[in-house]
Amino acid sequence: MIYHDPRSKSPRIPDPIGHRANKRATQALEAGRSRRAFQRELEREINHPTQRKISEAVNSRRILIYGLLAMTLPFLVAWEWNVSKEIYQVWFPAQPWFPFVTLTIIALFISCCMGESFGEFSFGARDTLDHTDVDDIAEELFDLEPKRKYRFKLVHPITGMVLGTVFLLAIYLGSQERVRLLVEAGEARESTFQILLPVLLYATEIIIGIPAFFFFVFLYCTLKTRSLRKELTFQTSAETTLRRTGLEDYHRYINALTQYNSWARANHRTERSLIPAGRELHTLLEEHGYYRNTNGEAPEPEAGGSDSTNETGNRVPTGESSEVSGNSGRSREEDLINLVDEHIENANRTI
């Protein structure tokens, strides 16, 4: 097919197609770098110790129990609000929700710290990849306890125990004041259960918060991994499309250049030079085997200029100043067309 100029009877110059092939190759390599970056990030996310711990919980079905416990946490928090909202309204009449939210966040932080006491819920412990077989042998021979080095020094079981004790003691004292105010107002009778109820609710919230926090981390990691997989699929599709488009444009360019120069020779016009493949397009063509000889080995590039040797042993210029003319020019164009046709057919079969 000859690309004709609609304003005249002469065929259209095919140079824009060659430039477009170079542009598509550049975009394809950039998309490939972006795709590899997302792939490395996804691999780091999958191989992270937190992700491995979550995978163990998912495989053992423990995550279902953690999810059920996490679903009970909002009801427990609402119950605690209904029990203690009177004292919050006395202490903070303008914003009674502020101390309640603050105490709930502190309780969840204590849950996070206490979770580091258990291997199933620990996220701050040292990566298990740092623990070698020699460490296992030493621990077995000398009855050594496995040592842990925590990434987050603040999130520590000792921090949870100390803060939890102070927290529950403060809740107990506040509950005593709450019951005293209710008794003075005649709305309730003084009883030990009324004093201990907020303490029990917050203690239960801390205990349930340990698996609930694990479940929240599971949801976050799952959504993040799914987002990375989706983006990686998009990047892979874009790279494949740009690669295929670049090769197809190069195939069209070689065909159009051959036909244009044939028309130019027949009408005694100036033939067009072969637009050299840029570095990106050259890399793309080399990856798909365009520059391989009959033995399947890639030819060594010459250190001097941009000339190459054709099948007959004659040197054919391939630089920007080369002219596609004579029998050697036609032979090279036909070889390129055959190579491109063969690769396009192989690419279409794989798609």
C-alpha cells in the first residue's frame, strides 16, 4: 500500500511513520521501566514480614475469628459511651465526645502494644529472615531465649502494660466520680458494679482490640496489594501495546519507504533516506531478534562509523546520510521487511 498525498498524485513521504516508530519505542521503554518499578514494589510488599504473617492467618482461617471480634468492637465502644457520657458532659460540657475519642485511641494503642507479646499478633519484631539456622542451634544447645529487637521502640509490651495499668486506674477513679454524681442527683444507687463497669468495658476493649488491630492491618495490606496488582496489570498492558505499535509502525515504515523509493526511481525523483532506528527502537528490535544472523548470534557492532555489511559482503551505509538506492538498498529493504513480517506474525500468534 502506497501512502498518497491527497493534494497530488505523488505518494506521501513515509518519514513521519519512521519518526512515530521511534517515539513509540521510547514510550514503550519508559512504560517498561515504570512496570518494573511497580513489580519491585509489589514483590517487596508480598515478601514483607507483615504480609507473610497475614498470609499465615489467612491460610489457617484465624482471620475469620479476628474479623468477627473486630465487628464487635464498635458495639462495645458504643456501650461504653452510653455508660460514661454523663461524666464526659460534666468534665467537657462543650465537647463531651473529645475525652471519649481520646480514651478510645489510647485503648487501641495499648492493644497494639500488648499484641507484641504474642507471636501471632506481633508486627514490630525483627524480621525472621535475620534469624539464621546458627541462631536456632545456639538457642537449642544453650537454652537461650529468642531475642527480639523491636523496630518501633514505643510499641512494646512493657509500654502496653505500664500504660494499661495507669489507664485502667484512671478509668476507675473517673468512674467513682461518675457514680458519686449520679447518687447525688438521685439517678442511681451506689454500687460496686456501677463503678467497675467502665473499667471492665475498657479492659474488654483492649483485649478485643488486639485481634481487631490485626484485622485492620490485614484490610490495609490487602487493599494496598490489590491496588499494586491493578496498577501493574495496567502498566504491563500499556508496555505491550506500545511495543506492538512501535514494531507495527516500523513495519509500515519499511514497506512505505520501499514503495516510495520504487516510485521515485521509476519517475526519476529523489529517493528518501532510511531513517535510522533510535537507541530505544534499536533496543526494541534487538530484543525481538531483528539483528541476529543465520546462526542465531547477534553481530558485533563496529566501533567506527554506522556502516554495516550486507549478505554479498558490500558495505551498506545505515546512518542519517545514507541513501536507499541501487540493488544493495533494495536488498536491505527486502530483508528488513521479511524480518518485520516474520516477527509481526509471531507477535500476533502470541497475543
